[in-house]
Amino acid sequence: MTEYYRNHKGSLALRLLVYLSAVLTVLVLVVLIGYILIKGIPNITPEQFQWKYTTQNVSMMPAIINTLTITVLSLLVAVPFGVFSAVYLVEYAERGNKLVRVIRLTTETLSGIPSIVYGLFGFLFFVVALGWGLSILAGTMTLAIMILPLIMRTTEEALKSVPDSYREGSFGLGAGKLRTVFHIVLPSAVPGILAGVILGIGRIVGETAALIYTAGTVTGVATGLLHSGRTLSVHMYALLSEGLYMKQAYATAVILLVMVIIINAVSGLIAGKVAGKNKKEN
């Protein structure tokens, strides 16, 4: 029977479609990265990494520092809330609970909202209503809300993938619910949780629309949470929209690409080490 479906014309057509889709995806990725590198690398100069931005050097260093600051702060806010919310949904909430259904529906709805809507909300609530102004803090809170549904869903799936035998074995040895969750379940789910964090980092680093309305476009390094500052993606957008620094914009795109690759590689390396450690312990 398996041989019949393998040699069927429909199976062959679907297999060709899968291969074609894979080739097209890789080709688009290679062309996109190649275009950015070809356009950007020749335009990278030492002046673009000076500490202070001027119209002569068009430095991206302040934007790099602001990007790292907002990324770290957003993760510090979103990851604990996202992970603990997922722990409640999977480990503590009763099956079929109406509140759980509402939370999951709300989470899925928030995941599909465009970033510009988050930016307008952040502007009206954090910038205007709370009086924070265009600041790093307003941008951080807006991005934390943006990535919270993503971290919640990925953490929830990671927790569900942990075998029930782990929990049963822990209970059988006399461990309580809280100890089982924090010493058995969460360590086993760390690789899946880190995958969600990596996706969240990618969204933070590449976000532009939400930050224009909340963090602002000031070219200098933000010296406080209530000070404005542009991130690397906003910096690139500003250079392109002005139309005067196209070469510097391409150079910024290369640095942004390299930053995302490095962050993803480091996060993946950490996830791999944690997964290997958990396998040895189990």
C-alpha cells in the first residue's frame, strides 16, 4: 500500500511542488541577503561607528546601543509574564476552564494585530495618557506587549511537549506541584521557550512602526528610560525616507542583518547546550 501511494501520480506532483517551494524559498532568501550584502558592505565606513551622530558621519552606533537596550528591557518585561502565564494555563488551570479559552482567544487575536496598531496604542497610552513622552520606556512597554502573545504560545506548546511521566515520577518521589514545575517541567521545556524568545528578539530588532510613535527618532544615545532614541531599524527607515543617505542606509541594513544572525546563533547555541544537558540528566 505504501509503495502504491509513493508511485501514484498525485504523490509525485505533490512531491515536486514541495521541492519547488523549498527551492523558491531558499532562492528568495539568498537573493535578498546577497542584495543587502552587495549594496551595503562597500558603504560601511569607520565613521559610521563613532559615538556621536552628525550629518557628516551618519553614525549608527547610538542606534545600535538603543536597539540592544530596548531588546534587553523588552525581554525582561515580556518573558516572565509570558512564561508564568503559560505555566498557569498548562499546569494549574482546570481543563475546559472558560477563562483559559478567553485567554487563548485573546492571545491569538493579539498575535495578528499589525504593529502600527500597537504603536498607536503605545502612543495614546504610554506617551500621552501616562505622560512618559517619546521615550525608551514607552517603546519598551509597547514591544513587550507585542511579543507577549508569541512567548506565551511557544512556552505553552513547549510545556505541553514535556511527557506526563516526568510529572508523575516527580510526584511519586514526593515533590509538590511547585517544585515539579520549576525543577522538572520548566528545565525540560527550556529549548522550546528559547525558540519563542529568539522569535521575539527578531521581531523587536526589526520593528519600526511601533517605535516611531513611542520611542521617537532622536539620533543620540538615550541616557535614561524617559529619554527618546531611535533603534537601528528606525535609523535605517529615517535615512531611506530622507533620501540623502542611501548608501549609509544600505550599510545599516548589513549591520542589522549581522546583529540578527549573531543573536539567533547565540540563542540557538544556548538552547542546544541546555537541551543536551537535560538529556544527560534524564
